[in-house]
Amino acid sequence: GNGTQSITTPGWQPKVVEIHAACDNGNTGAGFGSHSLGRSDGTIQTCMYWVVTSGCNEGTGQHTTNCVYLSTFDDSNGTYGTATIAMTATGFDITWASFGAYDIKFTWTAYA
């Protein structure tokens, strides 16, 4: 969904957050899947992403305005989701913008 998610479990303000996100279109075995590996220092947002179609075609790319970018193979079906990170005193906020009812999973690592 859209909105801001506060992550406070570090308990301190990170210098950099690395985030790995993935999703599919919910159509098991016959659709698109997308992965993104990005990082943010709260100001600079970067990521690389890759996409797999049902025919095992792969596409890759990079993004310099989002730390998460999940998309279809050729962007023709739209973007699954994007995110940016802002640092807080006890962690960070992830601002998500996603389209459709995609189940986005993610993990993160915060660095001091």
C-alpha cells in the first residue's frame, strides 16, 4: 500500500540503510516477479532491480531517486512499488508508493 512505515527497532539513527525488496503479481506460476536491492543515507536513494517473467525473461535496471523500485519486465504493466527512506532519531521511515494489490516483502540492514 501507500504511506509511511516507521522502523524504530534500531533504537538509533542509522548512517545508511540497505533494503532488499521483492514481489510478484499474485498469479502463481504465470506472471512477473521483481526484486530490488537499494540503499539510502536519508538523502541519496539508489537501487538496482531485476525482473523475471513467466517465460524466464530477465530485465535489469537502476534507479537514482528510489531505494526500492519494483516493476514489470518492460514497465508496460506499470510499477509494482517504489520507496524512499528518511532517517529519524531512533531508526528510519520508509515511504511506500505502490500500485495494485501486490504483496511486497522486504528486509533491511541499518549501519551506524
